[in-house]
Amino acid sequence: MKDLWDRASDSLRDRVGSNNHTAWIAPLELTSIDAGEASIATPTRFISDWVQRHYAEAIREALSQAGSPVSRLKFSVTAARKPSSSIAARRKTERPAEAQRGAEHEISAPLDSRFTFENFVVGKPNELAHAAARRVAEGGPVTFNPLFLYGGVGLGKTHLMHAIASEIRSRRPESRVLYLSAEQFMYRFVQALRERTIMDFKEMFRNVEVLMVDDVQFIAGKESTQEEFFHTFNALVDQGKQIVISADRAPGEIKGMEDRIKSRLQCGLVVDLHPTDYELRLGILQSKADAFRAQYSGLQIAPGVLEFLAHRITSNVRVLEGALQRLFAFASLVGREIDMELTQDCLTDILRASDRKLSIEDIQRKVAEHYNIKLSDLVGQKRVRTIARPRQVAMYLAKQMTTRSLPEIGRRFGGRDHTTIMHGVRKIEELCGEDHGLAEDVQLLRRALEA
Ligand code: ADP
Ligand code: MG
């Protein structure tokens, strides 16, 4: 058997080239020939699929030439195989458990079991993203491709991506879902180039049903990775496969990303996760507190603590979670109830960091810049609409985004009365409901200030 295979394998090298030979033929082993059927062992299902599709005819011919005509090939996957000289094969045989579950598991990043839809608290800022994610996870005809989720750090992008992947895997275990970060994508790509397994790489990505790439902004400015990503993307979209992408900003705003990629990314559904509001933060805290209470049985939280945290820690959900985690750990250590005093003691640094927040001046400067007016006009007395409206926007943002009181805000706006500030705030609230352009301006400014 061995001699026969060696001869066949040699002639295959001439026929397929030495790179392909190393990647696909060398890992194979001819185990028997029986009644015109050759049994061939391969280290992974992926290699087996690939070889059947691309080299079956060549192998049959090579075996015939080597003196043993066969009419059929039978492939079997033997997970535990002695290491072969092929790099590709060696890499795969080291991970036999994964190989059995299908090729995409070899590169799919592990999913965090806590990041499920059940654990995702839905509020106004994230309801659209959540609904879109659910829809994709339910499957059915691909409605928007790609789904592009974006938003600031710690707002739940990765959580939603994992939730989609887990949900699809549990609903349809046979479907191939590949989730990985853009950084991992690049790493795999560079590795494949180095190890000359680029065909393997391409095939792996083009054979999935759902491709999910997290933090795609990472590949901005990385030309050849972008190029490969673009081709993979197009190939999958053409086949009607679902793609889900996340980034820290909108497609059009990713610097160093090629225009054709940006426009491809935009052609599905683009949804953003807005910064959390008070209600959402409180909801998340309550849900996490329930989980912690179960974990640290018996620990109590005094009324008002969660509200205090939701009010004070506005940066992102990760920080919020970390604060709660620390409170529970600390309280259980000292055997005390989680009350305001313990909270203040235990979270001094986090609370101080969130104090070092936006100043009214920051807001004024940003707003003046946005509307292209002078800062002195913004806080001055001119009443023309083109200045008065931006002034009210700045008042509104100062009220919303800082903890300053109305009289304090009034002082920073050229010594205005607090009732003037209140009027300005109300006016903008009102207008945002009817004037789409204004609402968008406010939203943009808010995001820029939060960054
Ligand atoms: P991103 O990827 O947007 O930076 P993550 O998805 O990693 O953010 O979220 C950060 C943390 O906050 C995670 O632990 C996640 O579970 C949690 N989180 C974010 N949004 C929510 C939410 N709406 N409900 C529950 N947990 C959330
Ligand atoms: Mg993330």
C-alpha cells in the first residue's frame, strides 16, 4: 500500500504543484484498496472535503498509473494521525477535537456563554440593534446583508455578536457560523500567507453560512488584509450568506478604509448602539445585581445604591459591571450590606474618574465648531436664529451631559438667568421631536462629546 501510494503521490506532485501537494496530498494516507474502491484517510474533514472536490479525479488517475486502477475513492477522517511533514496538516492534527466539529470551529473565536439574548437588557438606546440582531439570529431569508452594528466602547456590540452566533448554533447546529475579530482575521490571513495555505484560508471563509467579524475598524489602513476581506465579503454576499460586522463607528467614518469597502458595508442595514441612558443603565444594574445576588447569596443592596450608580457612572456598561462586581466582592469580604457608604469607599477611583467629566466649555466649543460660529457669539447676546439656536443646543447639552445646575449653566452662558436656560432646554427637547435635522445634530454632537 505504502509503495503504491508513494508512487501515486509523486506523480501527483508533478500534476498539482508542490505547494498544493504539501497542503492537500501529503496529509493523505492510502489505507486499503478493495473491489475497485480506494480508502483514503485524511486528518480533518476540511481536507477531506477539499480533496474530494478538487483532486479526486487526479488521485484516481495517479493510482491507475501507479498500477492499481480504482473506480471509487472513500475518504475517512482519522483525528489521531501521526504528524506529517505538512505544516497545514500538522496544525490541524494538533486539534483533533475541533476538526470533528467542522472547519469553521478551527478559526472561530470562542463564544462567551454569558453573552446571550436573555442576558441582554433592552432599552431605547439599543432596541433597534437588538431587534436587528434577533432577526438575523432567527434566520430565514437574508433580509439585510450585511448587518452592520456600530457604537462606542462597552455598549454591547460584542455581546450582541456572540448572542447571534450562539442562537444560530443552537437553533441550527449544522449551519456553519464563523465569528472572529478583525484582528484575528488579519492574523489568520498573514499566517496563511506565511504558511502558503492561502487556498485553505479562502476556502474556509467562503464555505461558511454566517460570517461575523467584530471590530472591523481594526483592518483600516491594512491594505492586503482589506483586499482579502473585500473578496471574502463579496463572495459570501453573492452566495446569499449572512454577514454581520461591528465597528466603533459608522462605515463612512472609518478612516483608512477603502471607499469600495465602505460602500459595500453600507449596503445592508447599518444600526448604531447609542450611548446608554439612565433607564438602561439602571435596568442593566438591576439585572446584573440579581445575578450577583444569586452568586453571593445573602448579600443585600440598600435602596438607592443602584440608582446612584446609574446616575454617576455614565461611561460604558463594562465600567458599570466592574463597579458592581467590585461592590459585591468587597461587601462579601467584610460581611456588610452594600450601602451608600460602602459604595463611596469602595468605588472612589471610578467615581472620581467619572467626575472628571465634560465641562460646559467643552460643550460650547464643540457646538460653536459644529455650527461654524464664534465661541464669543455663542455665549454672547446676539439673537439671530443662526446663533440663538446653536446656543440653545449648547444649553440643552450642558444640562443633559453635565451635573451642573441651571443657575450654574446660566453663569457660563454670559450670566443668563436660570429660567432662560430652562426655556432653551425645553425648546430643544420640543424641536427634536419635529425637526429631524436638529435631532441629528444633537445626536452627533452628543456622540462627539462622549468620545
Ligand atoms: P463592545 O463590544 O460594544 O465594546 P461589549 O459587548 O463587550 O461592548 O459589552 C461590554 C460589557 O457590557 C459586557 O460584559 C456586556 O455583557 C455588557 N453589556 C453591554 N450592553 C449590555 C446590555 N444591554 N445588557 C446587558 N449587558 C450589557
Ligand atoms: Mg467589542
